[in-house]
Amino acid sequence: MSETDPHIHVDRKVLEAGADFRNVIASTLGRAPDAPGVVTTGCGIQVSSAMTSLHPESVTCLACREHAQQAYVRFADLTERLGGMPGSPITGDQATQAARWARDRAQRFAS
């Protein structure tokens, strides 16, 4: 972990980071997982979780921005495919809405 790195990064598991994901786990399992103190970032280094952000406008590491953009695009593609499958737990409209949100998020990381 570098103490001199001035950049704000994203967690390598960008879609699993943050309070929303922990809330889903807590409501499912009845226990909230602890937030990690140190995380591996999208660019491959380890930093304090305080040096990461889920907000695209705050992330200053270009490699992490690219990593997050690609993760959101993959999520959007998978969600669209899931919504079109027979017996899917989400409707086509829900899949389209989720994919639109993910693509918007990816675009914000690309800017």
C-alpha cells in the first residue's frame, strides 16, 4: 500500500462495493459484512478503502476509471441477456432499465 499515491481509485469489485451491496447481503443473510480496511483497486494496487470512491466524478486514477467503465458495460450486457431469457427473475423492462443505468454509469466513468 502506497502512502504517497494521491489518486482516488475504485474497488476492483466495483459492482460489489459500497453500502447498497452490503445492504442486500444483510437483508438476505441477516448479518452485515464488515467493510474492508484495505482493498485491491481496479488498477491492481492495494489502498485504504478511504482512498476509493463509487462516484465517477471523484475517481482520479485513469486505469481505475477504465476498469469501472468495462465492469459496468459487462453488467449491462449480462443484464440485457438475462431479461430476455425464459423464466428470468426479472422482466424485460426491468432488464432494460438496469442496463440503461449501468451504461449511463459506464459513460460517466469514460468522461
